Amino acid sequence: MPYTPYHFGPSGFVGLLFRKRLDLPVFVLANVVVDIEVLIINWFELGIPTHRYAHTLLIGAVVGVIWAAAAYPFRKVFRKIMRFIRLSYETSFLKMVISGILGVWLHVLLDSIYHYDVRMFWPSRARPLWRLLSHSQVKTVCLISFAGAVIVYLVLAMAYNKSKKLPSENSANEKEQAK
């Protein structure tokens, strides 16, 4: 599922639920970064399966670390974006690395159910998750988790807005009491 919206449902839902332990932007975007492999294989017509090495747990972890290292200089940009979308954001390099790895692994997990050529446990040829769910079931899970992500986001954004309003409301009340 290269660059399809299907990966955003599960990654958004999991990322939002575990936002205190994960770097949300790195985690969600790791689900996109891993498909650069698919684009390269297709673009250059390499004649190999499109989900090759980055779509494994072993090499995927390396991809996640590289992505985190590349994203680290942009943490201030991520903070501004998160503030704009009304979500709190605290990060560290370790948090970004863990998020990069787990984000790629979530992508690999979904693709290992959906795509025959994903060898999640490479160098083993085993494909234990292949067709665990049908294509339509995978899509349904992804769409339901997207709806869940939207609900969790709205709750978090409302809590963020409420926490940002409290100091100004308190200072207004204090000013009135001082008069």
C-alpha cells in the first residue's frame, strides 16, 4: 500500500494513544518513509519484488533509525506544527528513534498481511501473517482506526485548548477580584 491513506489510520490511532511515549510526527511519517523503497523499485523498474528489504523487521529498524536521525533537526518545525494542530509535543532523540523504528514496523506488519512479497522476518522466507485477514478486512481495520484516530485527536485537541485557556481565564478572574 504505497502512500495510501490506509497506513495513516493505524499509525495515527496508535501514535495518538501513545503520544507521551512516541514522537507522533516521526511515528506517522515513518509509515510513509518506508515506501520510498517501493517507489525506487517501481521507478527504476528493477524487476524485483516491490516490498523487499525495508519491508522487513531487521532492515526496517535501520530505516526507522535513519528516518529519526534525518527528522531530528526538524523537531522545532514539528513542535510548531503540533502546536498549530493543537497537540502538545515533547521529544528527544531516543523518543524519535523508537518512534521511527516502531512506525516502520507497524507499516511492515500491515503490509505483511496485505502483500505476498513482504518477508517480514527476512532472511527467513516465512510469511506467517500473509492473508491473516482479507484485503477488504485490512482496509476496514485501517478505516476504523482512522475514525478512531480522528476521535482521539478531537478529544486531545479540546483538552489542549482547555489547558491553554485556563491561565488566561484565571488571570482575568484575578484582575476582576483585584478591583
